[in-house]
Amino acid sequence: MQLKIALPSKGRISDPAVKLLEKAGIGIKDTANRKLFSETYDEDTSVMFTRAADIPEFVADGAADLGITGLDLIEEKEADVEILEDLNFGSAKLVLAVPEDSKINNILDIDNGAIVATEFPNLTKKYLKNKGINVKIVELSGSTEIAPFIGVADIVADLTSTGTTLKMNHLKIIDTILESSIKLIANKESFKDKNEKIEAIRTGIKGVLDAEGKKLVMMNVNKESLEDVKKAMPGLTGPTVSQVVSNEDIVAVQAVVDEREVFNTVNRLKKIGAKDILVVPIERII
Ligand SMILES: Nc1ncnc2c1ncn2[C@@H]1O[C@H](COP(=O)(O)OP(=O)(O)OP(=O)(O)O)[C@@H](O)[C@H]1O
Ligand SMILES: O=P(O)(O)OC[C@H]1O[C@H](OP(=O)(O)OP(=O)(O)O)[C@H](O)[C@@H]1O
Ligand SMILES: [Mg+2]
């Protein structure tokens, strides 16, 4: 059964999306000559590269079975897709912002008929309409921050993550329309008809996400210190202990440890008498 995944061809989420698939074991063949369609190392799975903003529609209408794109773009297009996983990258907020010296401080200060410049006309209009405010939308395709300063709009609805762009342009946030991040999405029919394959891919991807920020810590331990070592190593399901064949007094111990705890855990283990400690990166936890 053939499965097609739509990936962002350019922009900030393209590389992370490709790398995520790679780590999940569905690496793209011939990345040097990236084409619009590419094969992967899984012979049943191919990828297509398109703009992130088009992926919700392509997945909704079945041009692709799976896709990786932002929640903002999915909601803007009102794409009828199955959202399978949050992928833990590309978080941004769609906010309403006005010049720092504006008298508008929250949405209640917005006059009916005010003009809002945005790349997200549907989301913006719907959000404000729900609050009983009718605005006029000017749809721009980028650099919306400039709009209030050239007399094109009173307000902007734009994405922000670090906040640098808003600050640089002397804009203040007055409200948040949507908190977005990147999602794995599926076509609804495909999700039923190709469920087994889709679940296998989802499991691979989840494995990568679960491994993020985790290390495998391995060491040799004298049997009499084993109980102390076990206590010092939290691990996911407790450490794995195996006999070292060449020396009956020594066991090999390994456990998954949170990256942030590795430094202290290793120091504790050394004090207890652990030897040959290895800290190893983990690609996937299935
Ligand atoms: N700081 C940010 N600004 C804009 N989009 C962001 C930001 N952080 C994450 N994203 C997310 O990235 C996705 C945008 O993907 P897109 O391919 O349009 O990238 P881009 O880098 O903005 O490209 P473009 O050159 O077309 O502006 C959206 O889902 C958006 O929510
Ligand atoms: O909070 P920050 O980290 O500063 O990021 C926000 C900025 O990044 C995006 O622009 P992008 O680079 O995609 O350019 P564009 O406006 O042409 O889409 C977004 O539209 C903001 O302008
Ligand atoms: Mg952009």
C-alpha cells in the first residue's frame, strides 16, 4: 500500500520536518537533488514537497495521505483533517498588535470598522466576530508589521515567537488569537483505509519525540553496589541489569535518563563506584 507524505518545501519548518522523518527511519533518498517528489528508505512511502500553507488542503482532499504543517495554517484553511500528533517544534502565537503609542490596549478598545492587516484573514475575522467586533481585513502576504505605519491598517494580526519583530517595529500585543505549533495530520479517508501503515509511521515519529532530551547511561558495577546504583538511577522502567560474562562480580547496568539529570546522575554513580560509564544519544524510544 503506497503512502504519500506532504512536507514543507521551504521556510523555517522544512528542515526540522525532514530531519524528524529521517530520525523516525523514513529518510528521504537523494536529498542532495531534492525533487518535488522523492522516494524514502521505506519503499511504501514517498514524500512531496509543497509550501506549508498548501499542505492542509492537499491532505484534506487526498493529494497526500499525511502532512506536516502548522495548526495556524490548518485552521486558517478550515481543513477537514485528522490531527495525529503535536511535533514539538515551530511554536508561535498569532497575536493582535498595535503601535506602542496607540490608545488601543485590548480588543474592547477596537472600533467597529477598524482595519486589520494580516496573512490570516479567516482566523482574524472569525476571532473578532465571535467577540462582537466587525473589522475590515487587509490581506497581506508578509511583513504585515509595517501596515500601521504606512496608513494601511490600524491593527496587525501576525505571528510571533521570540517577539523580536514586534519589538523592533514598536508594536504591542493586545490579544492572542491562536497558539500554534507544528502537527502531523492525516487525510480522513486514508486514516481509515491505510490505518496500519499510518499508525506505524506515527509510532516512529512518536518514538523520536519521546527520545528528545533523553540519554542512555551505561556502566559496569560491582554486584555489592548494585542496590545503591539502582536507587541512583531513575530510568523509565528502572535500569536493565545484565551479567558481564568475563567477570562474575560485575554487572552491566543501563537506563534512560533525562538529559538535564545526566550530569548529577553520573557524578552520583561515580561516587557509588560505577565504572566505564557511557552516556549515549538515543534516536527513538518505541
Ligand atoms: N516566528 C515565526 N514566524 C512565522 N511562522 C512561524 C514562526 N515560528 C513558527 N512558525 C510556523 O511556521 C509555519 C510557517 O511556515 P512557512 O513555510 O510559511 O515558513 P516561513 O519561514 O514563514 O516562510 P516564508 O518565507 O514563506 O515566510 C507556520 O505554521 C507558523 O506557525
Ligand atoms: O517573533 P519573531 O521571532 O520575531 O518572529 C515573528 C516574525 O517571523 C515571521 O516572519 P517571516 O520571517 O516568516 O517573514 P514574512 O513576514 O515574510 O512571512 C512573522 O510573520 C513575524 O514577522
Ligand atoms: Mg512567514
